[in-house]
Amino acid sequence: MIIERKLKNHLRQMLDKFPVVSLTGPRQSGKTTLLKAFFPDYKYFNLERLDLREIILSDPLGFLRNSGEKIILDEAQNIPELFSYIQVISDERGANGQYILSGSQSFLLNEKISQSLAGRVNINHLLPFDLTELPKKIVKDYLKLIYTGFYPRIYQHKINPGDFYPSYLQTYIERDIRTLKVVENLNTFTRFLSLCAGRTGQILNLTSLANDAGVSVNTVKSWLSLLETSYIIFLLKPYHNNFNKRVIKAPKLYFFDTGIVCSLLRINDEKALRNYHLYGALFENFVISEIAKQFYHYGKQPAMYYYKESNGKEIDCVIEKSSGEIIALEIKGGETFSKDYIKNLSNLFDDKLANEIKKYLVYPEAKKMQIMDVNVLNWSDVTEIISG
């Protein structure tokens, strides 16, 4: 079963405008499947193959000249020497849509792109499935979705999340992390990753995280950057534009996939999730990561923040749309509406901005409605915030 990916439309548009298009994302997010299924007119080469790498390295220029004008180079970061040749040939031909470069180690791929292909490449990111990509019959139980996560292989091969994620994380750590000198002790890094899971949805305290992990603050910064560039976590920065109030400056930590968080927290099934002490944070992570995926799969950079004043007033997510519209979003894990759910959406921002902000509340059992100036949405309708 191949599930159609929303990003394919944007990729096609970009191939008409740029000589090179890149596609990065976490391992097993479906990059290879997407490229093979929806770009069959491109020759596909997997640069994870050692024999193919030897052939290419013996004559990189000859390989590129003789392989045609439409090529997919998967895991392209494995042969960084190719990038300067791609620059030369793409400039000589002067045509768009010549190369698609794909890779899971985006920290290596993007470095080589910035060095050799700046101005010639359009950069894209494929994450695990978003809600709009899954069959409707699957998108019913939010607790099961949070626990299961969104990695394609789970759905395509009906794998139990308890079997998938431990192996996935072990592979990620052994294949991607071990290659980097910034991580010398893999056991310590594995523990650090679990500590991050326990802080999902929280404002990042580097000193506390460093103390609990038994490493320096600089090491924590380095490891967080590594997790970001490999699309395991993302940091939601504070929003403070035009607000004449004291606001918190540290970012909040979220994971791109809640299935990974549940595995790291050793949650064994969705039934245990509702009573878990971090349930509220997991539901918040679920909604915010869904919005982030929507941005990426439309080919956009997420313009997402959170807002918190020093007096404790907080908005879970502030979104700036390309139209200039500002969205304030509150996310609550409780199943029954309470007036407290919308109190922070009232009288929070400056009067000058009050009329320019569209307010939303999302909670599990919500029915689509409007309460005062707040639009109430069910979790399954959260995609409307970006697409609407």
C-alpha cells in the first residue's frame, strides 16, 4: 500500500523552477518511496551501496554526464565529492529539474549543499505522515495515533509500535549518531534522548537537562542541535513581536513524532496513555507537531512560536501565516470544555493587535463551533488552521 504524499505536488513545481531539488527528513519517513513512486522518469541511484559508490568515485564527472538529465541521488551525502560536479554540469546545461538529492543525514547533506549548490537548489523536508495523508478510517482514535505515531512502515506493514520504535531508535543512534565525533558515549546519549522525552512541551532548561544527563551545557546544546537536524525534535521559539510585555525567552521542546516519545517513556499501549502523568504534554505535542508537518508538506518553513509572559500567562502556539494573519492557539487535553480553556486568549495581546489575531481552541472531544471570538476545533480538524 503506497499512501500518496502531499509534498509531491510542491516537489513537481520546484523541479520546474530549480536545476536541483533536495529532500531531507528522518530515516523511514518515506523519502525513497515517494521519489520512486511519483518521479518514475528519473533514474534512481542509492548511494548507500558501496559498490555503486566505488564506481562513481572512479569517474564522478563521467557518471553524471552519462546518466542522463534526470537523476535521483538517494543518501547523496555519502559522496560529497559529487556536489561540485553537479554544480558544474547543472550550470552547463542551464535546465531545471536535473537532479533530486535525497538524504536522511540532513546535517551532512545541507552542509554540502550550502557549500556547492547555493542558489541552485530548492530545499524540502518530508516528515512522517500527517493527518491528511492517512486513510480516514485510521484517523479516529487520537490516543491510538499518539501512541502509534506516524512513521509509514508501521501502517504499510502493520507493525506494532512496541516492535518498531526501539529498533528504529537503535538504528538511528548506531548509524547516524555513531558517525559523529560530538557523541562519544552512546549510552549517555540514549539516556539524554529519554530525558528530552520527559521534557516534551516544556520550556527548555539547559542547565537542568545537563545536570540530569551528566554532561556539560555545551554538550547539551550540541546534542540538541543534532536531534534537530535529524528531525527527531524541534524547538518552538518564544513570540515577542510588537508586544510591550516581559516575555520568556527560552524555547520549548517538542518531538516531530509522538510514537517516539511514547517509546522513550516506555508507554506500552494507548490505554495507558490517558492516565499517564505527561498526557497533557503528549496531546499538546501531537497537535503542534501536526501543524509543523502541515507547513513542511506544503513546502513552507513553519512560522510557529509559543507566547509566555513573566507573570505566567501563556499561549501554546502562535502562528504567522504567509497572508500576514496571526493565529493564537490553545491546546487542552481535557475532554470536557471549561471556561479556563480560553481565559488566556482574552486580554493577552496589545489592543492594537487584538483585532488582527484569529483565536483557536483545540481539545479532544470538541465540536466545531465558536465561543465568543474563539474558534473551537476538534483535534481531527487542526489541519484547517494551516490550509484554511
